[in-house]
Amino acid sequence: MKRMIVCILLLVILVAAAPVAAAGDTLVVAMAADMTGLDPHLQTAFTSHKVLEMMHGKLVEVDEEMNVQPSMAESWEWSEDGMELTFHLREGMTFHNGTPVTAADVKFSFERILDEATAAAARSKFTSIASIEAPDDLTAVFKFAEKNVAILVDMSSNNAAILSKDFFDNGGDPNVESVGAGPYKLVNWEPDNKIEFTAHEGYFIEGMPKIKNLEYRIIPAEDSILAGVRTGEIDFAIINEPATAMIASADPSVVVATAPSLSYHVLQLNPGRDVFKDVRVRQAIACAIDRQEVLDVAALGEGQVTPPVVQPYYGADIDSLFCYQKDIEKAKALLAEAGNPEVSFTIMAAADEPPTAVAEAQNIQDQLAEIGVKVDIEILELGVYVERWLAGDFDSCAAWNGGGSDPNGTFWRYWHSTGNLQKVSIFNTPELDELLVQGRSLTDPAERRPYYIEAQEILAENAPWVWLYVGYEYRVMVPSLKGFIPTPDGSVWSLRQVYFE
Amino acid sequence: MTEITAISQIDRNAQRKRNFQYSLFGRLLRNPGGIIGGLIILVFAIIGLFSDQLMPYSPIKNYPKERLQAPSVEHPAGTDEMGRDVLSRLMKGASNSMAIAFTSVAFAGIFGTILGAIAGYAGGWFDNLIMRLMDMIFSFPTMLLALAIATALGTGFLNTVIAISIVYLPIFSRTARGTVLQLREFEYVDAARCIGAEDARILFRHILPNALAPLIVQVSLGFSWAILTESSLSYLGLGTQPPNPSWGSMLSQARVMMELAPWLVIGPGVTIMVAVLGFNLLGDAVRDLMDPRLRSKGL
């Protein structure tokens, strides 16, 4: 009996002492899927970006209202004709390995992105750049071949991270080692388990990051993540599953930060596949799907049906778009007209990103059965899914794609004939090209808007994709964690300034 | 004359009755665990076989207006996030789970027994080769190996069956080999050999029928393992694919809803438990009956 009491006491002491020792100087973040790779210029998955932004610095960043703010560049100015952009870098910035950040690194980074051999994810956003010059260590001058005022927003992406020229010159491999200028430096990455960071002493914002150590834990089940936050084992969680977020919202012991998301759920049809070559088949699919039903069933109604452009100001009125109201008769008529009575195809869906994808696919399968279209569902692990998605190797997929703060960023890469994700969308028209060129060369939102509205009408009518809905971004944290700012682009940049109270 | 016929008829009836009483099935009916297990399995088998006729609703059709309803008269087990009737999905899941369990136990049983019997009868290097292969399979934790095979082969009915069969192959082959090793030393085997019977005939006509008893025990227990493995694979997304229901995948999809809609977890959870319990009870009863030491206790 005595021994048992001692044992219990020891246990209690151990359990009580363990969290005390760690609290305060380590921030534990949890999410359901791991990043897919270290090279910031190549990654497309959302989960990757949430890790990359802790490690890398960008010339500029966007704040919670999606306005461009200085970051590594202290200030910038456009030339009169809008064909030249000059950045003034901060003084005394260093990379994780201690080498100073200079304008030569900026030049190198953007040239690397523009080099086709790199296969950078954001290359097409920067093709308007004609040349980059570095007249001195702290000045970088971008010269443009054509006007592109939206480019500042694109430069805030992790896909435009500034990398160390020195590191590459010495034969460093960005897929193996991470040398950035961001607030945290990578210490250890155990894929699908955890990623550990420690504060970058020379980070260019004074006093940041506030918490010394950062650890990302990869826990595939979001309900387990929530359980971790409830017990205080996890401080901050990235939650995508609406059901889990609803449970968290009802729980007073955790804090939930919600922001409308700019990432949209979409059924991508592949016009390159025989089954979808005929526009009428694609239109029939679009007409047969009740988008609100998909939202209700897959995301418990947590979100809104979205037009092709997700940025509210530029979005078209959904009632004016082709077949945004379910119309079975029209769908059947279109199929009959196409002379293809036995349409069948496969929907590819990733198992965890977003967690709603499989449910979306099942509901769409069910809805399409009403017009006699047969759908198979193929569920893949995220890494395989991304690979096949990038190669355009699918009939259709239940995708979750990111939208930035500017419609150009959302549209150009998919729908302009030179867009770097044309392989994924496999659709373009000369009119669309023209509208997108116009849209990105103008500065006044009121002038730009009509071009994007028309582009959306063309896209809805041609139905290469069936845009479904936008959900919310959920961040669940312990109440003692302060200073987090939710943003609609899904970024967690403000983790560098959070602190425990 | 007629009297004698009548008497022998009575004798024969009594004999038949006695035979039945001492037959496996007859003795099983006197074991309470066996009866309960047998009944449970009978109910599941009927539901599984006739699920299409018995289901009150479609297990796949979405009814968005009726989603996440708690159990009621219309939906005794509630509805899921797509408005699908959970009871109907459990019934369809019974059909899927039983089909996979039955096919994979049949596969593993037949191939395992043949391999084990040949190995035991032949002996020598062939025995060594087969049994070391089985040892290799056996040395992996079953769930891990099933996962690895299912991941490598991909999803689908046949692949799930293959994964489960391979994992349980060694159990059957070891059982068969052990029994055959004993039986091949018996005199009737020598007798058969003396009258010039071929090896195949000796093995499959004379030895194997006598080796069936322990194998039947393994088969009845094998069902419960197979159902559990199938549920685990589906829970991890590698078994039955949506929208087709399986108990394991229903449980996995419901996990995030546990607090919002607990009936989504309770339904498949209880179902798996009862099904596995049924097979275990029956399996235990069969094992007891096959055990000669227990048989002598008047059973």
C-alpha cells in the first residue's frame, strides 16, 4: 500500500512537472498534414506554406486586410511609367547561416524563379520581369517588359522567398537544407511527425520572434489535435475540418480564431480528357450540381457558394453566372445534345487536404447520378495527389485552391495561355487571355473589375471547373496564447509575434 | 417380419438421433456460448445476404435536408452528415464486411491448408522452404503487414481480400502441417501406401479429412480476425472505398463528429463488437468441442 502511494505521488509529480519545464519557450503548433518539401520556390500545398513562412523572408508581405506592407524591403517606388520598381532593403539582415542579405540575393532569387529549369510554382506570375539589377547592396531594381501592377502582391508569396546566393554558390541543396531569412530556423524535420525550429537570432524585425522554440507536430486526425489543445499539450492548431471547428467553438476552454477564407473548393474537370472535350458535357455537370448542397453536406454549411473569383470586390454576382442554380432538365438536355448518354469519370480527392474533399466527391457523385452520369472516387495520399494534380493526370478532382488578395494572382496561372498551371487547367481562350492582360495592367479597381467579371462569365459558361464554395479558416489555440492575427489567405505569419501570458 | 422391420426402424432412428447428438453440430447446440454466437452470426448472415431487400433506405443516396438527425422511429440509428440512414449503411456494411471476411478466410484457409499439408507430408527441403516463408510472414505484426500489403496493392475488394489472406496464411498452414506430421505416421497411412496408393491420394483422401477438426476451429476464429482487420483497414482508408459503406470506414468518418453526433460512432462501434463477439463465441465453442480432453466430460 505504502509503495503504491509513493508510486502515485511520483507519477503526479512527473506529470505535473513535465509541462512546467517546457512552457513559455516552446510554441507547439499542430496540423493534419506535413509540408511536401523544403524548397520554397517549388511548394504548392497549403500546409507547406504554413511552414515555409516561418523559415523564409520575402520583400514584402500582406497584412490581415490584404494590404501590402514592407518586410525585407523597407520601402519601394514605381517609376512614372510603371515599368520600373525599386526596392530599398533593410540594413543588417542575415540569413540563418549568418551571411548578410544583399540585393544580389534578391536578384539571384528572382532569376532562379524565372529560370524554367527550376520549375518554380510562381514563375508565370513574374514573367513580366525583363531584368533585375542590384546597383548596390541595399537596392534592387526590377525592370518590366509589360505593365503588371499586381506583382507586389505576388512578391509577398513564399514562392517568392529570398534565398541565399552564397548558399547555392557553395553547392547547397535547397531540398535538403533550409537557409532562409525568416524568423525561425529549421533544426530538425522528421517527415510526417514533427518539424522543430529555433529562433533566428539575426531576424530583421527587432524583438521577433517572441517565443524561442517552435515545433510543428503532424497529427493526421483533427479531433486528436483538438484534444491536444484542450489538454494544453498543443498551443496552436490549424483546423480545416468544419465539424472539429464547430466543436471547438462551443468549448470555452479554447480560443477559436475564424476568418473568411480565400481558398476555394472546386470540382476541376479536365478538358484534356476525352470525356470532357465536349463543352456540353462539362456544362451538364455544372448544371446538375447544387453547390449549396455540397457546402451543406461536406462542410456542414460553414461557408459560402463562390463565383470563380474569390476576392469579394471582383467576384461576379452568382445568380448571373451560367447554371449556378441546379437545373436537371437543362443538364439532361445538354447531355442528350452532346450525344454521349453514358458519361462516366473518376474524381480524384486527397485524403486530408482539405478534409472535406472526400465528402464533396461523394455528394457530387450522388447528385450526378440524377442525370445518369457515373462517377468513381479515387482517394489519394496528399503527396501523390499533388504530383498527379501538377501533371494534369486526372479526369476531375475535388480540389482546394488558394486565392491571393488579388484576382490576377488567382487567375493568371490557370487561365492565361502562358500561366504556369495551364497543365492543370488545360483551358484557355484568346478572349480570356486578352481580359487577363487588361486586368493586370490597370491600377484602379473600378476599372479592373469589368474585365474580371467578363472573365468569370466566360469561365462559368465553358465550365472547365465547377467552382463550389469558400469556407472559413480556423485556428484553435490555448487561451494563454496572445497576439495572433487571423488572415483570410490562410497565412500564420503572426506566429512570430505571439506570446504566452 | 413387419415387426422386425419396425424395430430396426426404431433402432435406426435412435441411432440417427445419437449420431446427431454426438455430431459436432449436435454438441454445439448444447453449448450456450455456441448457440448465442451461432444466432448472432445467423442474423448477420441473413442481413448481409439480403441487405438489398432489408434496407429501409438507400445507403448511398444523399438527403441533405435530413442530415445529422438523432436516432428516431424513421431512422433507428440516426442519419449521417449527408443525410444517409445509418441503419441502412450498417446493413450494407454487413454485406461488404462479411463478403470480405468470408472470401479472405476461404482463400487463406484453402491455400494455407494445402501448403501446410504438402509441407508436412513431404518434409525435407520443401517443408523447410514453405515453413520459413510462413515464419517470415508470421514475424510481422499482422496489422502492420496487412497495411503494408494494402498500401502496395491499392484499394478495392480483391486487394483487401489478398491483404487479409496473406496475413492469415501462416496460421492455417502451421495448423495443417502440425496435424499432418502426426497423422502421416499412422498405420492406416502405411496400409494405404502398401496397397499402392499415390502420395496425392494418401494426403488428400486419407490424411486431410482426419486433419480437418483443428482447421475448422481456426476458420471460425479466422472470421472474427478478418472482420476486425477489414474494419481497421477501412478505418485507415485502405479497405472499402466510399461511398460504399463499411463498418470501419463509417467509424473513421464519424470520428470527427463524435461530439456533434455520437450515434454515428456508436452504431458501427457496437456492430463491430457484436459481430466479433459472435464469431469468437462460436469459435470458442467449436474449439471446446474439438478438444478430446473436454469431450470426455460428457459433452
